[in-house]
Amino acid sequence: MSSKKTKRFLGVDPGTNILGYAILEINGQKIAMIEIGVVSMAHIEDHHQKLRRIFERLQELIDQHKPDEMAIEAPFFGKNIQSMLKLGRAQGVAIAAAMSRNLLVTEYAPRKIKQSITGKGSASKEQVAAMLETLLNTRLDEHTLDATDALAAAVCHHFQSSSPIASKSTAKGWADYIKKNPGKVK
């Protein structure tokens, strides 16, 4: 990145038929969506070829936009074991693509992302997309919910990494907190 104040995050909503992605740029207090889209793989029959497509497309996005970090939505627990396995593979390949380009990867549970964006962990995908439109002052209605979920992961990561609690100066346990804040302990 060109400036220490400027950061870019790649958000990913993993899937084996549709993978959502978004590039978010933070410059001081300004948040801007750089790119948003999906990798559609429904036309690819072979599961391993779908995984290859995920890996290669994410590497292309990383090389093009040079994000500093990646935020990815963690798979939720469903009833279909085969679907869960495939989704876990897609997530693993996405993480491997980021790691191959030396990106820090942070995983967020779907409820955490929804909570971070809307204030409600049980919010619908549509509610998340609507709140993102408000936060980013942009229209997202032509984008799929997979793409807006990826954008939500990136925005959630920004909120989490820029909070005072998440700063690097945060205490690493009570003993460290007491040492760093003697005036706050009686």
C-alpha cells in the first residue's frame, strides 16, 4: 500500500458454486469499496477444478489489489455433511491462496459479522446488505448476497481491527493489564 494510513482488506464468503469477494480500502476515517463480485463455478462439474478456480481467482485479486489482510466467513454448521465438507474445502483453499501471498487471515463467524454490521447477530442477508449501503454510501442492489456477505466480512474486520480493544497495545491478560494500567487498579 502507498500510505501507512491506507489499508486494504479482502473479504471472502466461501462457496463451491458461488464465492463472494470484496476489496475494501480504509484511508483514515474514510471507507471505500474498491471491487465487489463473485466467482461463479456452477458450470464446473469437477469439485477439484472448482477449488483450483477459487485458488487462482483469489490470487489474481490479491496480486491486482494488494490487500493487507483477508477476512473470511467461517462455515456455519448445517445438517448436510457433504455440503459442509465441500464448503470447508473451499474455505481452506481460499485461506491457502491468501497465505501463499503472505496475507494475514482472520476468520469470523456469520453471527459475528452480522452483529458487527447491523448490531443484530440474527440479521438477514438483506438487512446486512442494506446496512452496508448506508455505511458505505453506495448502492449494492445489483450485487448478489454472496458478494455483499464478503463485503460484510471485510467491513467487520475493519471494525474489529480498528477498535481500541483490538489494538496492539491491548493487554495480554490481567497481569499485563495491571502492569500497563496501575492507576486503574485499587
